[in-house]
Amino acid sequence: MNGEKVLVTGCNGFIGSHLTLQLINAGYQVVGLDILPLTEAQNVQSLNTNGHFDYIVGDVTDKALVDSVIDASFSKVFHLAARVGIERYMENPIDVVRTNVVGTLNVLEAAIRHNCYLFFSSTSEVYGKNPNVPWAEDDDRVLGSTSFERWSYSSSKSAAEHAVRGAFKQQNLKGCIVRFFNIYGPGQSEAFVVSRNILLAAKGHPLVMHNTGSQTRCFTFIDDAVAACIKLVQDANTNGEVYNVGNNTEHTVLQVLNTIIEISGKPLTIETIQTSDNFGDAFEDIMRRVPLTSKIYKAIGWEATTSLHEGLSKTYQWAINQKG
Ligand SMILES: NC(=O)c1ccc[n+]([C@@H]2O[C@H](COP(=O)([O-])OP(=O)(O)OC[C@H]3O[C@@H](n4cnc5c(N)ncnc54)[C@H](O)[C@@H]3O)[C@@H](O)[C@H]2O)c1
């Protein structure tokens, strides 16, 4: 704080942009790095006139660029840049692996060289299809064959976690890793179940549900997730650790869609599509994804406090103000 300079990679992303804003509000000087030119970086464009924010266009897989950006003036690096979303990892696993592995190695090596604290954003996808929920941080990864592209994201984040954990242990790098669980809220791209359906509801269109809607997720409102990230990096006890960041209340996708309909006040219907129609039979949906959150609660007293209804209502308010 007090003008402490930090870097946020993927700063224009959904989580990155909310984190950037809250870091500025908390008194940090933020440099944001994202692959998008500022003219397309709609989530942070308005911050560009803020004296506590600078924007750099760059690709984290470009080692020379990363080396030129990261130096000892940064106390912390929040590494969020990644290729995210089912469509991306089904269609372009090379890009997913390159960004999540090569990009993370570039950022990690520069952080080691300049002794910058590293916050690495991983994912609940690393647990794969482990049926034994809730998942504790040291629980097994249960993944399918590499013949199925859907595991490229999980595998790439797991490989990156190994590298980051290695640096914590062997190079005395300071930092922590979080595994986010289904974060949602204003500003999320429409590729995800909540954002897609909230945007559809705002336009008065039918909602779309994959399969039976009986899959459960622990939907976590963005403000809760960002509060966890900032608390984690401010507490030295979290150093070298991995934490689940998720709400521990489980909801089915159908419950979420019905809540969106109720909030919209419109007589909306739900259309069903089969995941196999989009991604083939090889796509395995994960039926339950539930974090154990006792570790983060013990460490920093954090737990998600925004109810599904409250978070969806705030997201709906954002959606009805969107053009198009
Ligand atoms: N949203 C979630 O529910 C969720 C869940 C688990 C993990 N995560 C992790 O959190 C992080 C942020 O996710 P998000 O939901 O904000 O995703 P996002 O797609 O909204 O943001 C990612 C950002 O990274 C940027 N980016 C992509 N490739 C880049 C590159 N090569 N160089 C520089 N920038 C690049 C994109 O332009 C984008 O702005 C990611 O690391 C993701 O894996 C998110």
C-alpha cells in the first residue's frame, strides 16, 4: 500500500480488472499488462486517466517483453493472464498451453530475478473430475486422457503450479497460489454460464442450459474473490501456500437459471442443449465442483459472504446497462 507498485497481468480480464480497481482503491500503484490494445481493453480503458494506473500492451509468452516490464520496482506481481474458457481450450489447446505454461514461466523467472512476490491464479479445474468433494488443496487431481482437449487447461495450470511451487521451495520466492471456483459478476465475458444467461435474460431471450442442469457449482461473487486475493497477499503467513477461493454453498445450474429468471421478473423459458452437440461425446462435464475453504478461513478469516441471489441481482443490474 502507500503507493507500493504492483503488476497485474491480464488486467483487462474479468478478475484482473476488478482486482486492479480494488488495488488502486487500497492505495497501490498498479501497472496493468494485457495482450489487448488499450482501444479494445474495455474493462480498464476508463482507468487510463487515473494517476495510480499505467497500461502496457504485451504478451506474457514474449520473454523479452516480460523481462523488459518486470523489474525490482514491483513489490508484487499478480499473474492472471491466461487463456480461459471451454471454447478456447477445446479449439486451441496449443495456445492454452503456451499462454498458461510458457507465459507463467516467463513471469515466474522474472519475479525470481527481481525478488518480486508472485500471486499466481490457478483454477478449481486442477482437481479435474475427482468425485470426492469437497476438495482440499492437497487432494488428488483426477484427469482424463490427453486425447481430450478439455484437459489442456487443467494440465497447463497444474504444470504452472508445479513451477511456481518449486520456486517457493527452492528459490525462496515469496508468493501464493489461489484456485478460483466459478467466479461471476459484472464485466465477465458471455462465455460462462452466469454471464451468458444474465445477458440473455437482460435482453428478454430464452436462457440456455447444458444437459439436465443438475451439475452443481459453488458460484463465487467477484467482490468476495477480489477481497480474498488482496487479504492473502497482505498476510505473510500465506507465503508459499495454495488456497481454494470459492463460495462453499453448492447450487445446481438449474437453480441459478431459475434465480436469474426470478430476478429479471420476465416470463423467460429455458432451452436445453447437450454438451455433446458442441464438443462431442468426449467432453466430460464435472457434476460437482465444491471447495473446502477451511484453509483460507483459518489463514486470513476469509469466507465468501455474498449470497447467490445478491450476486446475481448485482450482475443483472450490470447486464441491463450493457448495449447491444
Ligand atoms: N473466472 C473464473 O471463474 C476463473 C476460475 C478459475 C481460474 N481463473 C483464473 O483467473 C485468471 C483470470 O481469469 P478471468 O476469468 O479474468 O479471465 P479473462 O479471460 O477475463 O482474463 C484473462 C486476461 O488475460 C489476457 N491475456 C490472455 N492471453 C494473454 C497473453 N498471452 N498475454 C497477456 N495477456 C493475456 C486476456 O486479454 C484477458 O484480459 C486466469 O488465470 C484464470 O485461469 C478464473
